[in-house]
Amino acid sequence: MMLVSKESEVDVLIIGAGPAGLMCANALAIAGVNVRIVDQRPSKVPAGQADGIQPRTIEVFQSYGLAERLLKNGNQMHMAAFYNPSPSGGIERASRAADVTAPTARYPYEVTLHQGAIESIFLDSLKAHGVVVERPIVPTSLEISKSEEELKDPNARPVKVVLKHLDPPTNAGDSEIVHAKFVLGADGAHSWVRKTLGIALDGEQTDYIWGVVDMIPETDFPDIRNRTAVHSNNGSCMVIPREGDLVRLYIQLADRDVVDPDTGRVDKSKMGPEQLLDVAKKSFAPFQISNADGHFDWWTLYIIGQRVATQFSVNERVFIAGDACHTHSPKAGQGMNASMNDSHNLAWKLVHVLRGWAAMSLLKTYELERRKYAQDLIDFDKKFSKLFSGKPRTDTNQDGVSHEEFLDAFQTFGLFSSGIGVHYLPSTVVANQHQSVASKLIVGERLIPHDFIRAADARPFNIHDLLPSDTRFKVLVFAGNSAEAAQGKRVQALADEMARPEGFLATFGRGDHTKAFDVWAISSAKKEDVNYIDLPPLFRPHWSHVLLDDTDMFARTGGGGYDAYGIDKQKGAIVVVRPDGYVGIVAPFESLGDVDAYFAAFMIKG
Amino acid sequence: MMLVSKESEVDVLIIGAGPAGLMCANALAIAGVNVRIVDQRPSKVPAGQADGIQPRTIEVFQSYGLAERLLKNGNQMHMAAFYNPSPSGGIERASRAADVTAPTARYPYEVTLHQGAIESIFLDSLKAHGVVVERPIVPTSLEISKSEEELKDPNARPVKVVLKHLDPPTNAGDSEIVHAKFVLGADGAHSWVRKTLGIALDGEQTDYIWGVVDMIPETDFPDIRNRTAVHSNNGSCMVIPREGDLVRLYIQLADRDVVDPDTGRVDKSKMGPEQLLDVAKKSFAPFQISNADGHFDWWTLYIIGQRVATQFSVNERVFIAGDACHTHSPKAGQGMNASMNDSHNLAWKLVHVLRGWAAMSLLKTYELERRKYAQDLIDFDKKFSKLFSGKPRTDTNQDGVSHEEFLDAFQTFGLFSSGIGVHYLPSTVVANQHQSVASKLIVGERLIPHDFIRAADARPFNIHDLLPSDTRFKVLVFAGNSAEAAQGKRVQALADEMARPEGFLATFGRGDHTKAFDVWAISSAKKEDVNYIDLPPLFRPHWSHVLLDDTDMFARTGGGGYDAYGIDKQKGAIVVVRPDGYVGIVAPFESLGDVDAYFAAFMIKG
């Protein structure tokens, strides 16, 4: 018999406290949204699992003020190495290269840190905002109202979820009915939410079977601290150095011995970490590798599945994110990154709708932007897995994968796999009609990080640090050479026009536009000449908001920003950055009306 | 009647919990020394007081892992500005320049943060190491044993101090007899310890009288966020921007009205912050400056005294540090810096003696090094104060200070005032006979910060971050081009020689030389070629200890280190860095014997 102990209301209910769910919960909690997050696991992941954080994801962490701890506790992979069969038997190094090949990456490396440590970063941030993950709890039913009226009303709570407490003993078995405005299913590859909604997965399981071991190695292999791809005639391995002295080995398994013929799933009773290490040892010869202390921090076996959910939401009321939407191979280190970036994309949209600032239609852009990305990810993964799992080319195997082919693919895919190259197509929130005024700041891609100096005190800042994920649209007025008289007048005219009652600041600003819009001025004038107080007050809500495209006092950083963004140093441009850090629209001063129209397409007057 | 409630023993007793005392307590606590620190104030400084942290001091904070919070909470001064009388009356900007003029500064700016916030950084670190400042407590007597034998024995406790508790009421008036091995008097300009020891101050009071106000200004003055020197015909001011929107103004007072003729001291009842601001307003004209919220965060009046204690210790058993040893003007932002660097210099020496690693004679180098510095500081202050307080040169006052003269002095003194140029003269712990093998790494100065990459994973590090103030001597083996065969042999030969039983590692290593010596290898080979495992194991106690003088994968940093240090890229050199970050000796491989002799001069076998 089901015991129903209470009935409650919440704005957003998140099911699943893995990386996707936690990223969303944290973003909502910081924004002050009424949110709950539940998970079926009694505690966070203790070790192993996903562990690679890509350059773009580090930028996203930084936008929430969370990168510091990630960088302090994690390992950084700067260099990749490639080993191939040697003519004398065994393997030899073919080359070394940068691990990350995205030139604009602010953090030009991947960070590795076990999933539990990453979850802890979010859990501590959530706690500081008064949110605790409730666990162990499972959902047992989910219903969405059929009322069109309710579905259209952002203040309605059309989703009814029944939650069942599994622990502690005092309320085990208790159930609770939750009425939510929105629900996010971030409950993993076997997502209960996805299945309950009847959303199908497109794609299939592959033939690639891999083992993973985490351990502290004893070895004479000189690239054990680099991301190293080992292609040998005795199988393939990938070395992923981890926090402290830990190393992860991904080990290709040559046959299907570990698969249960009845279920098609991997049977972990058929092989243990010692046997996996024995397989790896054969690939590493003539180098020695063993387990320094006999302890395996974590291990697993898996078959790669490559699937994407056919839809990412039902009625923009229940969403799915992360592994619930897409599964793929872990070797390119994409899984956790894709998951967290899904909910980073969704969170600000939910906040704007919940606050009554944006129309419900804004939420449609989540599936539009993230499902396209997931499909690209699977395509990438298919090519990469095939290359990685393929036999190396040798004299006797001319059909094999050559080193050049592999290296070329590694570098071609680098922009994508770093997350830096993620590009959202034109939509309500991506308007690229004036792309040419900021030719290198691609609309639909993340703002390129760059160091500018503050006009008032010449202190350098990476612009990313000034534009956090605080749910505000960032309005960057690239003022051109504002110290020059004619341009100074154009800048003042723009300020006057932007301040009109019909302009977007007044129309959507609800009496204090600084809540939803954060305005900055970036001048191309030089630090010796410019006075921050000469910029129009609208563009400097605080003395700190006037930036210069100039070097710091020691010329160690800064300068070249207009060039890096492809903006004319005399004329300037308006750049609107979305709350998630992606460029929404760029426009010349003369086309301020198009910026007004951009916001009018999804924002609500008030 | 005095109540004596207990009698106790301690290794080090610190009297005074200002910046000098806290720096020492923290260093000793981290090293695991038995230390107590007492202060007469019931709580830490709430606002105002000293507030400028110089570039070298930031490096020292970083060496204890404390810079992060300082940089996060403090304001950074990157730019200086200079205003002089304008031909049309009032003032006008003469020029802007870098605030810091020391090109090797790792942090090329000064940080401003109120003294209480700086003390908090230490208090929290101390707490994490189990040490709490005991307060309010005053010493009432101090005696040093006359026994030569006791004074020579580092394990004896020849100093007897009586402490009196002032609060809480439950034990107010209680006294305690403390027997200490060493005592540090860090009890300020009116030091009870100094007076009790009968140590005189050399020097005198000046005629310069200044007022200070801390406030949030409302102003059209364009350099309010820069360190700005205002010379007007209506007096001089210095602008020091502070944390948040706070600004400090140092205001020259034109007459001696505020001095009590009987005591010669400033009488704070004669002038308040409003009057000080009125004086400042006259200097700032035609710019407007007022108090934005009517609140003054802090204010004071003072006459500059310029004095140095005749000795810094008695029998190397009781030391004085900070304001207890030297007083000077605050405008160059030196006071707190000199104080903390005094005890940073002393702390590791105390630790080595207390552990039985070094001879008592090592402690003599404290006065040798820091008193010379204090004298230089007073000389600097005299020149700087005179220039700053002098009338500006104008058509009618040709004897005044010209802008060029002031700017020139500002830049000449920059190396000194940044703390970067501090140079300890040759002594037991500063041996410069082989200076030429590292021609730019001046023996007796702090190790120049530089980015190197780690051979095993190409990750860049500033070498300062790898060499913390952990009481160990850092032995840096600049291995030259270790990938080249002949040099590889030289490096191996050096390792063999360094491992001899007669060598310093074995002689002073107490069975595990890594406790007192931290060995690193720095190769000039390139990251694509070098394998960290090819360096001799003695030089890589851990895989992370092999560095390369090469750029990171994106050529954003690193490289040029051998050149920056003036070390031959083929032949290399041995560099020994003291526990406080100062270069102790440099030597060619062939002169390892001189390195042995360096340590033998003050270390104890075992």
C-alpha cells in the first residue's frame, strides 16, 4: 500500500543529481528560483565514472564562480601523445601534440577529476544557496495536464509527479505528490523520465567493447602523464592521467567474451581489473606498466551505444537532459560535458520564463539548440570511435588506420570536442543578420575570451570574468575610439537612442533595466588618454564598467580585442551576449532597431 | 596583588598580533612549531590603518598559500597618475605611469585592503593549524637568563615572560609565567618589548604632518581609481583607491595647528575628517570631490617619524620585528610590508634552529639582513617624503619640486618600494662567489618568478608556486640540454657526486634528505623530445619534479627561463633557494663542493 504523506508545490523539480541535474539546480538556485532536486542514489558518486572536463565546460564553471576549485583539485591535460607499432616489435612514440586544438580556448587543456569531486563542487554551491539534494528518492508517476490553458500559463503547475522515499527507515515508502511548473529529467542513460514520457532513442549499440581501470601506475612509459593513444598490434589503449598520481586506462577488448549472449549486455563477472591490466600490458610492450599499490580506484566494462532521444521535451513543461538524451563513447571525454552544457543552456531560459520576462516560446530553443548538438556529437563519436578502435596500418595491414589519418582526425575534431566550436543555429535568440560588424565573433557561438583593461584603473580582466552566468543579457557597446571628438558624438547619440522609452532597455526593463541587462562600454582609446567619466553615464552604471582595448601597464596582456572580434576600431559595434555566454546578436550603431527587435521576439513588455 | 595562576613552557612566544606577529605565527604554525601569540587588543583591527601590500609581499603571501584571498578581496593599483598646478589655476594631469616599476614583479601592482582583512587571512590560516591569538593579554615582565650555557643551548628556555590577562572578567588580572626558548616582540611603534630590552631608536621626528580619510567619494576626478599624487599650490594629496568603492586620501597639512605644543604629538581633537576633506577639496580644484554617503570608514592625523632600532635582538633569544624596529611615513605603503617581511625572514631560521638542523649562529643573520633593509627604507623615505611634501615648482617658485624630478624619483625608487629589489648582503646564508653562472639571478635577492613547464605533462607553472615557504632549501639543478648525450653524462655525474655520503644531502639529510632539501631538475631540452624518466632519479623524487624551459602547447607562456636567469643553456648550473625564497648560492656543476661548504657553514650534521 502506498502511503501519501504530503502534497506540495515547486517551481522546478529536477529528477537526478548527476552533473546535468546539479548544473541546472545550481544555476536555478543562484538565480533564486524555487527548485528541488531528488536522486535515487543514497550518496554522491565515490570514485571513477566520468572524469573529463573540456575547455568550454571550464569556462562555464568559471561563469558560475566554480572553476577555481575544479582547477585546483583536478589534473590538467596539456599534451597528447601517439604511439604506434614499432618496426622492431612493440610500440614507439609517433609524435606529441597539444591535447586541445581550439586556439581561442581560455583554458587550453582538459581537466580530469572524478565525478564525485565534480558533484561536490555543485553540492557545496547549492548548500550555500540553501538547496540540498533529497535522496534516496525515486519518482513513481508523472502526469502532464492536458489543459491547453494550463500549459500556456507559466504560473500554472501542470506537472504532477509522485515521489517515493527509499530511506531513511523512518519515512521509507512514504510518497509525496509534487505539483511543478517545470520538471527536468536528468536521470541518466536509463532515464525513467524519458521512458515514462515515451520518448524513443534513435541509434544503435556498436561492436566496440572497452574496459576501464583507474590506478596509480608503476611504469617506465614516458607519456603516462599525457593523454596518450596507444595503437599496437596487440590492441588499443588510451591513457588519461588523473588527479594526484592516478591514471585511467581505457583498454580495447578484442573479443565479445565479456558479453552475455542472452542480454547483449556486458557481464562484469567475466573479467576483473587485473585481467584488464594484463590486456593493457600487452599493448604497452616494450614498456612496463603495473599497479603501484595493488589498489584499483575504480573499474568497469562497457559497450559503446550511440543514441539520441527523438525529442528533448514534452510541451516545454518536462525536459530531459544529459545521458537521458544522448549516449556515446566516453573516450573523447564528451559525456559529462554535453550533459552539463545541456542544462546550462536550459537554466536561464527557465529563469526568464518563470520571472515573467520571456515568453514560453523561448523554451523551444532548448531542444533546437541542444538536440542538433547531440546529433553532431554522435556523428563525431562514430568517426572517432572507428578510427580509435580500428587496427593500425602496418606493412601487412594496408587497410588499417594510419598515424596521419588519426592525428588529422584528432586535430580536425578538436574544435568540436573542446566544446569551443559549439554553434547554435539562427533562432529567436540567435540573430546573425549583421555578422559582418563583428566578423570573428560568431553569432551563436560563445563570446571569445579576451583580456581588456579597466579604464578607471588599468587593471586587466578577462571579459569572461566580468560577464558571469547571472541570467542577465550583456550589452557590450564597443565604442570605437571614444576619445576622438566625432566618434564621441556618435557614442553619445547611441546612448541617447538606447535610452528612448521605445528602446529595449525601457520596454523590457521593468523600471530598472539593470536587473535584466548589464551594459558595458569598451573603448579602443588608449589608457594614457581616456577618462572613464567621458563615456555616457548609461554605458557606465559603475566606474568599473568602462573597458579599454589596450595592454596593461607592463604590456603583459590585453590589447588586440577589436581585431580578435573583427570589430572596426573607429566605428565600433553593439554586441549582445546571452546569459549563457553565447553571442545573441551583433549590430552597427545604426541598427539599434534590430537589437530592439531581437529582444521583442521573446521578451515580454514590462 | 598579582595572582599567578599558572606557569608554562613554549618554544616561541610572540607578543603582538599585528601583521609582523601574525606572519611569524603563521609560518611557525605551518611548520609545526610550538608557538603562542598574545595581543593586548581585545579584537583585530576593524578598519583603516595600514592597507598597502607591495608586489614582493604578495609573492610572500603566495608562498604560504595565502595570496588568493588577498587578491580576491583587495583592490589592485596598476596605474599611477600625477597632477600639478595648471597655468589656468587649479590642477591638471601631468602624466600617467605604471604604479609598479619593477619589471620582474610577478604581481605588477600594489594591493590595497584594510589591515583587519589582512589580519583575518592570517587568523583563519592559524586557526586551521590549531593556533588562536590569545587576547587581551599584556606582558608585564621579561627576563633573559644570564647563563652562557643556557643561551647557547637551543633546547633551553632562557626567556621568562610574565603575561597578564585583561579579560574576560573571569580571569582578568590573572598572570602567567611563560618560559620560552625564543620571544618575538612584534608589539608596534611603542613596543613594550623594545623598551623593556632597553633598545634605542636612531632617528627623529619630521616636520611633515598628514591627515588620512577613508571614504566612498562622489567625484568627477578621472584618476580617483589610480594611485594619484596631487601637487597643487593649495597643498599635496595622495589618492589610494581601496577595496570596493573606498578611496583613501592622504592630505598634507599646511601648519602645525594640530600639534599639541606640550607633547609634540598630534592632537586629534583639533581636526576631524570633515575638516581634512575640506583641505583636500582645495587641492583638487577644479575637480569636485565629496563624501558620497557622509560616512568616513576611518581617519587619522600623524607626524612622520623616521627611526630604526639600534639592534633587532638580544642574544638571539628575544627579537623585535615590524614597527617595533622601524617607523617611517605610510605614503609609500611600506610599513606593513617591511613588518611582515621581517618576520618572514626570521621564521624559517627559528624553525631550523628549533629542529636542531641549524646552528644558533644562523639567527644572527636576521638583524644583519633586516636592519640594513630598515636603514635603506628610512633613507628612501626621507627622500620620498621631502619630494612629496615639497611645494611644486612654478614660475614664481623655482626652488619647488618639478614634475620630472618627482616622476624620476618615483621610478628610481620603484624597485626598492616594490620590495623586489631587496638585496641581502653576503653572509653565512648568502654566498655569491659564483654569481656569474647565473648572472641575472642575483644571490641575496628573491628568486625571479618565471613560468616553466612540467616535462611529464607540459603543464606550465610559475616556479614560485612550486617552491613554497615550507622551510626546505630548494636545490634547483639547471640541467642544461639534458637530451644531448654529453650533457646527459655530466648531469648523471653531478647526480652521482651529489649522492655521495660526504655530500650535503647525506651529511645534513638525517636519513631522508627530502625533509630539509627539495630537489628539482630544470632542463633546457624541448617538450617534444625529452622524457622525464631520462633524468637521474635523485633529481626527480616525483614525476612532477622535472621542469623544462620551454613554452606551453599554445606558446602562451614559458620559455626563456635560462636567459632570464643568465644561465648557460648547454652547461646549466646549481641554484640553491633559501626557504624564504631568496637565492642562497649559485654554482657551476664543477663547484658542488662550494654548495657543500655553504650548507656546512650553518647546518648541523645528522
